[in-house]
Amino acid sequence: MITCKNCGMELNESAAFCKNCGCKVESGGRVNLEDDIREKINKGVMDATEKAKEGWKEGSEKAKEGLKIGAEKAREGLKIGADKGQKGLERYIEKCRENKMFLAVPIAILSVLVMIIIIGGIVAGMDKKIDVTDCIEVSLSGYNKSGSAKAYILYDKLQTKCLQAKGVDVDEDDIYYEWEEHFKGASLETFIDCIHLSQNESDNLCNGDVVVVELKYDNERLKEYGIKFVGVDYKYIVEGLEALQPLDPFDGLTVTFEGIAPNVDVSMEYDGSCDLLDSNMFYTDEYDSLNKGEEITVYFELDEYDAQSNGYDLTQTSKKYTCNEVDTYLSKAENLSDSALNQMQEEARDCIDVYLANNFNYISGDTVHYEGSYVLVNKENSSAENQNYVYIIHSVQVSSKETYAYDNPSAGVVNGDPLFASSKVYMPICFKNVICKYDGDISYEMESYIQGTTELGMNNNWDKVDGYTDADKMQQELVVSSKIDYTAEITGNLQNASSADNTEGSAEQPTSEQPESQQPDTNEDYILPNSSTEYVKESVLDAFSKRELRLARNEIYARHGRKFDDEELSAYFEGKSWYSGTIDGDDFNDDMLNVYEKDNIKLIKKLEGID
């Protein structure tokens, strides 16, 4: 019997190994444990090397079949596996030495262990795939119809996924150190830069729209870190955008037309509730030189996108305004209302009356007749100062009352034979810059003197009179001479007036010496044929009977178509060819009368003794 020097087990003398601990038994019963272990290790390493070669070959074949594992990664896996196998064996030997144990691991088990280590190294060398779509988020801003979407990477989530791909159990407190250990030399921004995002839509979004985020990667840069990004599209449905509020930008805008047409200016002031707008944001293509009735379009400097970005939906983007309720320079004779014309005629008549009154010792004037007017309007682009001229023209039969004492020069003008024959004289009074106000009133600048001068007799103090005896000359001086700067209209009797009017004398008016029966028979059987165009003198009416005065007064009404309930009046005017009764007496209004007719009625009533 011999004793195992390693464990003390009694053995047969013929035993080669200890059946208890497995140590080799030498002569004398000693077991050479160290040599035995070294021999087993060398054999295990050789077997592991052979198996590693077989594993490398098998790994290369699998790479070709679809695993797409590069040769470099396979070699790196092999190296890692061998290193780990070597280290594992060394740790195992060291443990055996410490415990003085016999290495009894079967060679087959060692081979499998080495293969697992090698394959684990190969797998460890493969790129870890990360689905980036899990790290995408979309932020919304704005309002429905004008929403904006922006896709971005969740940095923290991507960082966590990268570490988890490396097998790290991520702890937020240690995440920085873990990153440094596993991705030495690479910042998180390096990984972010390898991801490229693009969106199909970013702006003007509505609830229900789908935002598609397309992802592309630069995975070549990530190979050295063993990471590969995957995931193609990320889809997001828009929801929760707040509705736009309707906004009429012209609600609160005051557009003012100032000036006199055709030279009206535009000003605008905004005092509405929208804080996005102010007066300076509104504009138009035409700010001045506007005429009455012209239309302008007003715009504003706020586009639809800016409005919607601030929560407003514009109900209109422009608005038209008409230049109304402005004063207007008279541009046509027809635009002069009856009341305005009556006013101007009355003022012109006053000027003529003053002229005749100031010179009544020398000349006399018969009944004043309204003849018509000249209306001159400034042409476009004319440099003339005044916008218009209106000449209100009356005619007066002027007679001389005195003569000059040639045999006694110191006596001057004395009573005697007339210096000139009675003549019809046109007496124009000029009104310039006539303005028709939008409220119906009128304004003007009046030259309160009679235009023109005419020689009527011998060369002495009273050989001239203000006005014209020649209608052609009057038209030449007042109208034709201004044709460069003004257009002209001629109204009334002046349209047919000519130098033929310069005839001595005129039809005499009824006098007190004329028989009453002859007065109504003149001029188509009118009692007062000119009652609508001249002031009837009291001296003429003094010759009328009470009945004739009553007929003359109602004749003025009858010429406007008034009907009469009185049988005598009705029968009288129904017998006149010119009469046509169309207006009931209750419906007749004195506003239908002009200034001459009103004054003539007033005078007739006075003579009738009617208040």
C-alpha cells in the first residue's frame, strides 16, 4: 500500500493516479501535481486554439450567408474570445494552486467553453441596432389652419438607448461615466449629427393633418462605436390646435376725404381693438387729387400668415371707399342748383342796382333781365390759379339823362339832351372758385363790379357805361380769351346772342299811358311775360287794375302748372294756350319759384293790399 501525498488516500502500489483527487502517483507514492496541471493546461490551450480556428471558419461562412459580419469584426471577436479564454484558464489555474486541487475538467467541456467564449466575442463585435423613431418627438405651435410642427431628437432617450445597446443597466446618476467608458472619444452630439430629419409639412397645419418625418442616417461614422441606427418614417397626427378668431381689419378704420373735388386728399386713422394694427399699416394707391364719386381701395401691411400666427382669421384683405360727402368745385352748369343760381342772380342784381343808383343823375336803367351765364372750368393740368369762373349776366336798357355844356366848360354836365341813345347793355358779374358743398349750400368769391366798359356817346364824362352792348365782344373777352386754361359753357339767351342785340331801343314796357286792354295781349297773351327772368317795376304795376294784379300774381303760379279751385281763375287760365294744370293747389310749394318770381309776387301782393 502507498499513500497519496496530496490527499493522504491509501492506494495500491500499482495505481498511477489517486482515485480520490486525480493526482498522478510517482514512485514512492508522490504525486507531481504541478507538472500534471501544466501538461493539462498546454493540452487545453492547444485544443482551444484548434476549436477557435474552427469557430473562425464557421463564423466567416455565416457572415457570407447573410449575417454581414466583416472579417475584421470576426478577428476582433476571436481575439476577445481568446483573451477571455486565456484569462479564464489563468484564473482557474491560480485557483487550483491556491486550493491544491487536481484539474479534472474534461477536455470536451473545455472545448465547448472556448467555443462559447469565441462566439460570444463575435456576437459582441456585431453593431447594435437602435430604432431612432422611438426617440423622435414633434412639437406644435400656432392655431388651426396656421399651425407649425417641428420634429426633434430626444437626446436623453437616444443616449439611454445607445448605452442599453451596449448592455449597460442605465442609472441616471452614472450615465455620464458609463458613456465615457463605452464611447470613449465620442460626444452625444457626434451621434445626433448622424441623424438627418425631414418633414413633408411644417406650416399652415390644421387639426387632422399628418406630419411625416423621414429619417436618414450616416451609419458609416457609427461603425467604430458598434452602433447602427434604423427606422425610416415617423408619423404624427396634428390635434389640439386652437381655432382662429375672425378679424375684419377695417372695423375701426376711419377713412376721411378732405379738400375740394377734384383736389381731395385721403387720411386714415385706426382706433380698433386689434393690437396688431395701427394707422400706419393702412395704405392706398391714391392719396390725393381725387374727384367726387371716385373710388379708392385700401390695403394693410399684415399678411394672412402673420395674422393667423397671432390667432386671427382675416375676413377681408382690402376694402373700397367712395369719395363722397365732399365739397366740389363747380364743373358743369347743370350742377348749379336752382337755389344756388337764384342766390347768385340776386347778388348780381344787387350789384347792378348799386351801380345804377350811384349814377342815377346821369343814366337810367329800365327793367333788369336775366340773360344767362358763362361757366368756365379749369382744364386738367392747367396752371391757372382759379378753379372756375361763373359770369351771371343781366341786361339793362340804359338811357342818358344829361348832356355836357360845351359852351360853358366850367359847368360840366348839365341837364339837356341825352348824350347817347337808349341801348341794351349786358352787365356780367363774376363769381370765381364756386364750390358746391355736399350739404347743398354754395360758396364763392364774388367780384362785386360789372365786367367790361362800353363807349356810348361823345367824348365827355358820360360817354361810357359799365358792361357790353356787343354780345360778341363780351363773349370774346370773357370766354374765348380763356380757352387755353378753361372749358366753357354758355347758358340761357346768351347761346343765341350776337351783335344784332346792339340795336338802339328795345320793346317798351307797359306804362301808365298805355290802355289796360293792350297789356295782356303782348307776348303770347301773358300779363307779365318776363316775370320769371326780371324784377317787375312798381311803376309798371301801378297801371294794373285790382283784377289784373290778381291775374298777374296767379299767372306766375299757373306757369308752373298749378291748378285753381277758383272758377274765375280756372276758366281764365284754361283759355290760355300755354297753360297745363298738373299740380293741385294743396301740393304746390313756393320752393318751386325762383327769386324773381318770389319778389314779383311779394310786390304784387303789396299793391293788392294782401299781407
